[in-house]
Amino acid sequence: MALKAIPISQVVPQIDEIHVENVTFPSLYNNNSTPLSHGEDEDDVGKMNNNNNKFVVMGHRGSGTNMLQYSSCHQKTIKENTLRSFNEAAKFNLQFIEFDVQVTRDGHPVIFHDIFIFTQQEGKLIEKRVTDLTLEEFLSYGPQNGSTNVTDSSPFIRDVEKPLFRKMKDGTIFEWKVEEDDRLCTLQDVFENVSQSVGFNIEFKFDDKRNYKDEELVRVIRAALQVVFKYAKGRRIMFSSFQPDAAQLIRKEQTAYPVFFLTNGGSEIYPDIRRNSLDEANQLCLEGGLQGIVSEVKAILRNPRMIAKIKESNLSLMTYGQLNNEKEVVYLQYMMGVDGVIVDFIEEITSAVAQFSKQVHHDGKEHLLLLEKRLLSEQRITPCSEDEISYFRRLVPELIQS
């Protein structure tokens, strides 16, 4: 994926001001089988720490979003947010997979990204909200046979499938076809059929255009938590949401697992100002007792000073976005102290991270990466040297324009 078309001013307009301060920060990674947690009532026993300097890589909707794969010959397309996609992702050196959860009208947590589900009946396009469907209706969409889903004996399985369509942001609608298809699935299916070795980043999906009452949000959260607590069995888990009230309510409803606020950091503007900047995201986390932020990567590159501020707030920082499929961009974030990335091209990025996370020495001199990681582990706050700042200034234009 070439990035030559992306102007440097759009991605990192403040690069000349970059000043990375070095502070300790919590890590998402936990070598133990106990759940990741950050709750005051657990005496911080499960508090995230960075003693092992693990950089977290998460698979976006499993093995990557189909929207990106369609425009790239980079890899085969596996239906996103399905058991097939999750288990394929688990074959790589991932700590987590990320997926989207919504709750059906009759109270079942299901895995699906889009707010609306599209199909075609008698030549007409039919649009329905996922949350307006029953579980039986939801599972009737898409392929019905030959699935990796072990619940093939479900009474909801039909002989005739309803073909799925997708709608792009520009309004374009097309049939959702992939090289490796799979049935839609529930949250319970995922817990029961995906390798225990991989953790789950469970994103609570809500409609950006709707105003929700707290009771509506709580209904969804409790339905999902009921499944999580019943089937987690020591799996690493974190929760996330773009919906500010939902993120805070998830934390109020449980303290066993960390909760992260998702934000695009101002790339799009919303009526709710809490969604419009990294400063607002940081404040929301502090007020709600959340454990971290998952930001669109461009917001971090445009305002790298926020990394230090977020770490000073004792929050973890992850990023998502198409630029995270470029190993140079991931490498830069690794050096600046970002805790991990959500990616689509998992094979390439996990391989790259495995390489640059090793302690590499060159000509008897310590590599800049090692210097940066050592400084990040120190208790004191120390600004980068002029040489390091100069290095960042040279690196970013090169990687964006190459």
C-alpha cells in the first residue's frame, strides 16, 4: 500500500514541534492467564504494567477489514468479524483480536460492524437495523452452510441464504463477496470457538447518529457482560467504545477488565465535544476511571505531544487506522511510546514488530530504538535530545512519501 498520495501536512503538520517526553506507562500485555484489570477494588493486582516492554498488535475485525482488502491485492479476503477470520488471525503472533458487538432485539450479543444490515429480496434492496432483528433473523443473513461455526445444528439455520450487501460512506452499495466466507456469529460462539491464546478487544458498537438513554446503553452492556463473565475462562479481555457514555457505563458495570475510549481525535467533528479531540478523550478517561485511549493514528502523528500527556495521566494508548498497515508508521509509534496498534495486514505487521522489537546493535553503538525504550522505562521525565528530534523530523517525511 503506497502512501505517496498523502501530503505530509495532512498527516503530521506539527512534526517540527515534536517533543517526546519519556514517562512510564501501563501495558496492555499480561503474561499471566489472569484477566487484565485495573480496578481499585482488586488492589491493582492485575494493574497493567510495562515490565516486559511488550508492544501489542491487534487484528482488526479478526484478519482485517474487507473494505480495505477489496482495494488491495495484498491478501485474500476472509469475511471480517467471523469465526474463520478470528481463527486465521490467531495463527499469528497477536495478543488480541478486535471485533464489534451489538445486541439483537431479543437480547443476544452478536458480531457485526455495520449498524444496518442489507440484503436483496425480489430484486429490491432491504435495509434493517441489526438491533431491530431477533437472533433468528440475524443469523438468517449470509451463508448458512459450510461454516467453521460449530453450531451448524442450530435450529436457526436455513437452506436458502439472504445475500449480504454493504454500503460505502459515499452511498455506493455492492454485494458483499469474499474469497473465504463464513456465517454470522454470536459473542458466545466467539468465546467457545476461538483459540484461548488470543485476547479479545470487544468494541461496543452504537449508532453515531442516535442519542441514547442510559438505560438503552446499560441493556446492551449487561447482555454482553453476561456472556463475557460466563465464558471468559481467564482469557485476556478489554472493552472499547466510541460512545462516551457507554464507555463510562461499561466501567461502572464492571471492574474486572480495562475499558478504553475510542476516538478519531478530531478527524471528524461530532455534536458531542467529548469525541472531538485527544484532550477531551483524556479528560473523559480520567473522569470515568477508564484505563486508556484508542486513537486514530493520524491524530497522534499530528499531535505527538499528547503521548506524554496521556502517559502522565497513567493511561494506555493504542491506535487504529489505515496508516497502521505501514510498518514504518508502526515503528515510529513504537519509538514514541504508543502501547500498541490495531492492524489489517496482520502477517506483515506482526513480522515487522517481531523484528524491530528485538535489541539490535549496529557497529557497537546502541540503536536509537534501544535508547528510546530505555528512556521510556525511567521514572523521571526527560525530553528527547536534539539528535532524536532531528531523527524524527527526517524519518516522518521519508516514510509518508515513500
